[in-house]
Amino acid sequence: MRLLLVEDEQELAAQLIRRLQDEGFVVDHADDGPGGLHFATDYPVDLAIVDLGLPGFSGLELIERLRAGGSRLPVLILTARQAWQDRVAGLEAGADDYLGKPFRMEELLARVNALLRRVGGWAHPVLEAGPLALDTRSQSASLRGQALDLTAYEYRLLAYLMHHPQTVVSKSELTEHLYPDDSDRDSNVIEVFIRRLRQKLDPDGDLQPIETLRGRGYCFRLGADRA
Amino acid sequence: MTPSLQRRLLVVASLVLMAFLGATGMALDQAFRTSLIQAQKDRLQGFLYTLMAGADVTDGELRIPDDLPEGRFHQIGSGLYAVVLDEHGETTWRSRSLIGRELTVDRVLPPGERDFYLAELNDDRLVGLAYGLSWEDPEAGRGEFTLHVAEAIAFRVQERAAYRRSLWGWLGGAAIGLLLAQILVLRWGLRPLRRVARDLSLIERGDKSALDGRYPREIQGLTDRLNQLIRGERERTERYRNSLADLAHSLKTPLAVLRTSLEADSSRPPTPETMDQIDRIHATVDYQLGRAALAGPPRFGESTRIQPLARRIVDTLPKTRAGGPPEIELVCPDEMRFPGPEGDLMEILGNLVDNACKWCHGRILLAVSSRRHRSGPQTLRICMEDDGPGVPDSERERILQRGERVDESRPGHGIGLAMVADLARNYRGTIRIDRSPDLGGARFMLEIPMPH
């Protein structure tokens, strides 16, 4: 998952980026309104965390411009202004959630995960598809109640696919969303990870959770009756 | 309480008017009486000449023929009488109208003098004129006589009564007319003051932001000052709030840095006490600065329409709920008003709705109504209900106190409801927690007395 952090307080931004990267997110950072808008519109981010008081133009205006441009990118406001007037104004501008500073890191992560799930239509922190369950809180997966031993990359790959069920996801989209800019972008790496993931998820070959669409990408199809 | 301006002016004006009209009436009455008397004198003088013209002295006695032009002298009891006395006061002649009546006159006047007097005959009041005259006759010699003419004044009295009736009738009518005119003039004259009062109450209700009408020069100074005062008050409140918000902002950002950097240092995990202290600083900043920024009931009572604001909150806040937005019912008549600024109402509704969203299973109800107790002011009632687990009896008191949070596992540091309770107290209202009769969860009932 690729996050955009728009925060002008450098110290806080650096800590947040470190922590979010530790959690397996790819993080882009902008420290003013125009920069944030540029990242949000031109980069394949999955969610934006926006401070309201920004140089250039305010976070509120950033969100308004983003929504005016037709973007449905989930936005979480992170601000020290905690009056209800500011919250309501932020949500009216098009933000999806609101968190006041200072905050507990776990709470920020919980809200980010909740927002990401909501986009995929999942209401609970545990994403269930047939016998497969993905727990976004503990960042673990289980099959028929048995915990799966996934590496961090494998988990992120599975999480991204499960957050976009019934959707064709291209290899380039996966690299963009799961790897930072400076990482190896060889698409063969993705194929390797997909193959390993399939072996772990479906050792007997009777579930076929990830379908390969030649030349187009992959599609997570398990538990389609979930609707 | 001092009587209203209109009443004062009206009372004083009525008194002056009554004194003035009374004096006018008396003067007119007096003038009429004088003219009546003068007319009576003129008539008697006329009768005197009539008598003298027909008079004749025979054998030293003054005789008056019976064919006088004025027939009433011959008609018995006609009310017009004449008597002639000689120089010794002996009656020498009586008009026929005196037959059967005794009119005692004894005044004897020297020639050329006259005198008016009042007399009585039977029950009639008479006005009399005595006139002394001398008669020179070559044959009869010189004689002195006194001629008395008297006329009953019954008709005159009636005339005067009629005059008085009509006089006082007209004066009374004029007085009523003038008073009515006075009331109208006063109403018109005091209208600008009434308009100022009305505009002030519009400002109180929040329908107007300043006295923006055109007022007469005399009170323009007053309204200008009031406007300055109102504007100054608003600006001051605004500045105050902004600097508090800035203060909160500049305290909370370093706190966030402190917190995240402590959490980020995996080699030396923070002690629970450290985190606890940070939480306490955070809660104190939120609560004290948040509370200080609340305006409370404004001096220049502005008020806020509730419905649009409640709608905004209900449309935005619930979408942040972790389990998806609950089903929300908002019942709020259009005309409902909160007797304070928007920020305070936002704080109340925001905290209540947020709390309900946090705890409900899927349904919340926000109902705003107004009630009038038999004795006492109108009360605004804000009811927030949910279908969650409710608040146990033992916790009800506690969660309204500052910094208390019943369930530590839910986000927020529990100052929201304490803030609402504080606000309720600021507005001399109450907050009560019980069980929602319809939804089964908690019900927060806020009651705030309305001004006026």
C-alpha cells in the first residue's frame, strides 16, 4: 500500500515516515499544499494523510481541489486543530476521517487500515475470503484457522490483492504500490512473489485464489459470493 | 419600574390639556354671561324708551296708555312688568301684566340716573331697571318720577344652560380629539426608539448582526455606540478564540513529535508513566484551552439556528465511524435556535454525535425540541439516543466529569462529554443520562433555558 503524507513539521514527518515504512507501507512525503496535490493527483497512492495547516495552501484547500478534480482517494486529516468546527469543515471538504494531534501511533495505523479496507468494501479488520482470513491488525493471514507463515512482502502483496477484490491488478500497479521509488522494479520479482504466495495459500491447488490474466495482470477471486 | 416614555408624555399632556381647556371653557362661559347681561340691559333700556314714548303727564301724574306697542305689558303674568313711582315712592302706575301680582319696588332715583337690580316675583327671578326722570310741563309743572321695568329671566337661564351644554360638549370633543392626535404623534415620534428596541432583539436572536437601519439624528449617536460595542465584543471574542486555538496548536504539535519519537525509539521503549504524562498534558491542553474558547451565553445574545448545523454534523461525522456510518434520524424543527454562538453548539452536538457513533450498534437518534413549563422559561431540549450498550448507573455521574473515560479501549481521551456538561452549566442548563426508551442504548438529555 502506498501512502502520501502531507505534513510540514519535519521532525514529525520523519518519524511518521519511518514508522509507516516499518508497517510495510510505501510512503511519499510532501511538505506543502501544492506538493501534496501534485503527489495525490500524479502518483499511484492508495491513501493520503493530510495536515490542515500547510504552507502554499491549506490542507482543506488541497482536499477540495483533489475532490473537485474527481479523485476519490481516501484522505485522513491529521491536525492539531481539534474544534468540531474544523473537523466538520474538513469532512465537508471531502476528507474521510479525522485524527487530532497528538495521537497514538496505533490509532493512526488503525484508522489508515480501516480507511483502506473501506475502499475495498470490507467493514471489519479481519478480511475473510472463503477459508482465507487476513488480519490487518496483526498483519497476519490464516487458512482454515491455521496461521500462514508469510514474509512481509508476501503479506503486503496478498493484502493489496484482497483490498482490491474482483479487480484486475497489473504488475506495474503492484510494483508502484508496494515498492518505494528506488527499489528494484523488475516485474519478474512480482512473478516470483505471486508464485510463492500461491504455494502457501493453495498448496493443494483446489482454491485458485489468484487468477493470472495473461498480459493484463492478476485478479483475486476467492469468496466472490461475499458480494 | 419607571413608566414608559409614551405613558409619561401622555399623562403630562393630558393634564395640561385638561387645565387649558377648563380655563378656556370658564372664560367663554364668563364672556357669554357678560354678553347675556348686556343684552338684557339693552332690552330693558328698549322697553324703557317704549314706555317713555307713550307716557303722558296728566294732573301731575305720569300716565301710560294701554295701547303700548309691546303687548306683553298688557298681558297678565307675561313676565314683562313696569311700575311708575313718584318722587315720594308712591306707585302711580302699574302695567296690566301686574294684575293679581305684587311687585314691591321702592327705589326712587334722581333724574337721569339708572340702576339695574335683581328682584323676585312669585317664583320668577327678575332683572329690573330703574330710571329716574323729571317731567317739565308748562301746564302741569315739573314732576319727578322713577320708572321701573323688570323682565323675568327664566328664558335667559335656559339659554345659558343650553350654551353651557354645547360649550362643554365641544370642548370635551376637542379634548378627546387632541388626546387621540397626541397618542398618534407620540407613537410616530417614538417609533425610532421602538425600532431600536426591535432591532436589538433581532440581534439577540441572531437574525441581525448590527443596528443597520437609519435612525433620527438624536439617537444615531446611541446606535452607533451600540454597534461599536457589539462589534468590539465580537472581535474580541474572535481574537481570543483564535489565540487560544493557536496556543493549543503550538502546544500539540511538539507533543505529537515527543510522543512519536518516544514510540519510535525501539531500543528504549517508553515507560507507561512517560506516555501517561504525555496523555495527561494532552488532555489538559484539550480540556482547558477548549473550555476557555467556549463563549458561553453571549452578552449581546446571538443565537444559532440548530437545524442546518445539526444536519452538517449528522452528514459528516458518522462517516468516520469504524464500522461504517450508522442509521441516523434527525428530528429538529426549522425554527429551533440555540441561545449562543455556533462554536458552542458545534461543540455540544459534535461531542454528543461522536460519542453516540462510537458506542451504537447501528442506529442513533438526535431530537431537538422545545418545552415550556407551566411556570418558568421556555427550555431547549437536545436528546441524543443510541442503540449501544448504554451507560451503567454507576458510571453516569463519572463520565460527565473532566478527563474521565469509561472504556479505555475506545479512542478519544474522554473529555468530550465533560465539555458538554461544562457547556450545559455555562448556559444554566442540565445534562442527564438515562436509557433510551426507543433504541435501548444510552440517552443524553440536555436542557437549556431560553432567554426571555
